[in-house]
Amino acid sequence: MVSIARKNLFQDLPRFIVAQAGIMFAVGLVTIQMGLLNGFTRSSSLLTDSSTADIWVASQELRYLDLTLPIPYERLEQARNVNGVEQAEALITQGSVWRYGISQIAPIRIVGFDPEGELFQPEPLIEGSWAELNNPYAIAIDRLDLTTLDVTGLGDTSEIGSFRTDVVAITSGIRSIVSSPFVFTSLNNATAFLNSPVAAPVSDPPVPPELQPESLITFVLVKARPDENLQQLKRRLEVALPDVMALTQDELADLTQDYWRQSTGVGFILGLGAVVGIIVGTVVVGQILYSSVSDHLREFGTLKAMGSSDWFIYRIILEQALWMAVLGYLPGMALCLGVGAWTLEAQAVQILIGPTTAVGVFVVTVAMCSGAAVFAIQKVTRLDPAVVFKSS
């Protein structure tokens, strides 16, 4: 049986190559679409990956990571006084406008944090140091956003509001598909930028003031004491701090990812692309197998005339389909992994292909080829063994 299946499969190499190209296309389309969906949702909560906090405290109106209302800075000190809290730091994240060139603007997302803190440290940092962000109006941006923001490197200046900025550090690969370019800075600088009027740059800007209890921040990052029950600590924080919501880091990431996956059309569009790939692959494989069976009807008729069961012949066709699935899947998946590595390096667009995705695509490929084999099997089912005795 093995020899018959392989003989039929490799007998017509051009046809075999066309079939494998179709399967590779289907595998590639399904894998990249699912990988993009996984990478897209993972990218939506990218900032949480830069934090070692156990709990994020935010406004009660929080919907997801990038959509919430500010809370007073005094919530930070209040959180530090809650039993079970080992450490707490403030974080500011809010959209603003980057000004460059002559009347050119670009959207940005300012991320203010404590450069000397421990609960939020964006990595990797490839140039400069976080300590320099304590300098007035000093910022860090990602190397992939240099062109977008019209920056050549360290030492360049631009404008946010009415203040000139100095690029003192550069990160690598910290870019979210769903967010504007991140601009990292200190809490004081972030507050100054966000409260600055959109006007001509100030020639001699004042030193950014220290945050006051009524100053606005976005999150309080909390590190729990060892062996502390996080759910109980969340409840204590929500009781001690008025009008706040406390979420573990995983809960905030899941909330954000679920929003982008379910409340937008992204998941539907990428899923639709995967379905198209499956349909195309099934049609191509079905046509190839059907043609192969038609070309070997006399051989199958001979087997039937010799007393071979229908199941024996079905197994030959199914084995051909399985060989096509495996031989199409391996190069298709290798190509997807190569494309994923290139997009991550070039554009920080993550095509996330984990073991679960790879195994799932393999199962889909086998099911696709096996389903296509059903069409070819139908022709053998109706085959009259007497066909072998008919003249050409």
C-alpha cells in the first residue's frame, strides 16, 4: 500500500509541486493570520510586559489599558499605607502630539514613570540611560519610531506642546500595533508635557514642578509582600482608595486583549483570512487528488477485481493526502517562522506562532487534506471493477 500511494503521489512531479504550493499557501495564510491575531492582542498590552507589579490600580471607569480616566497622585501614598503593600509607584500614560519640521505633527503616547523605580522598566534599552530622563524635558523613544518622529538619534530635539524635548535614550522593539509611538519620560516631565499649551516653543522653559497630591496620574503600580494573597490585597486597596479599581497584571492584560479581540473587527477579519486559506487549500488538494484517482482508475479497478476491499483503496488515497499535508506543512511553517522573524526585526510587528498555534495549524492541514480526499474517494466508490477489462 505504501509503495502504491507514493508512486501515485510522485509519478507526476509538476502536479505534485502545484499541490504542495497550494498547501503551502493555505498553511502560510492560516498561520500568519492566526499569528497576527495572537501578536496583535499581545501587542495591545505591551506596557504591562515592562512592569513587575503584581497589581495595577486605576480609575473605576477603566475599560482597558489605554482607555481610562486619571486618578489623583495622592492615591500613590494611600496605596503605600495599605497592609500587604511592599512597594508602589506611579505611572502616567496618555496621548499627546509630537511636533517636528515645519508645521508637522504626529500622534504619540507619553509614558511617565520613575526612572529610579523598580516596578516599571521598559527593556531593552540600547542607547543612553533611564537616569537621564530625570533631566528637564528629556525623553526616550524606540529605534523603530525614529523615522516616524523625524529623529536621527541621541541628542536630537523636537517639541511636545510648547516645550522642546531632548532625546537621551533609545529603546528597541517597544512598539504596539494598536498604539501611537511611545515616548518615555519621568513623571514630572510627563505632567509638564501633558499640561503644556499647544503654542510656540518656550525659549526658556521652567523646570518641571514636582507632582502634588492633586496632580493626575493614570495608574498606581503595586508590589505585594511575599506570600500575600493578591485577591485579598485587591479588595483592601479598593476599600482604602476611593473610586478605584484594582486588577492583577494578568487580569489587566486579559481585559485589554479581550477588548481588542472581541470588541473590534480585527479578530473577525483575521479569522476570515484563515478560513479563505483553508478553502483554497482544500480545493487545490481536492482537484489534485481527484485527477490522480482519475488517472489511475485502471489500477484501482484491477485491485477491486483482485478482491481488494474498498477500505484498502481508501487507505491508499488517504495516505496520499497525509503525505501531501506533511510535505506542504513543513516548508509552509518554516516560511511563516522566517516571515515572523523578519517583521519583528523590521517593524516590531509580532506574528506570534507558539506551539499551540503550530500544532493547531498542522491539525487543520491534515483535516483539510483528508477532507479533500473524500472527493476523490467518491469516484472510487462508484468504480466498476469491469473497467479494467475494457479496451482503451
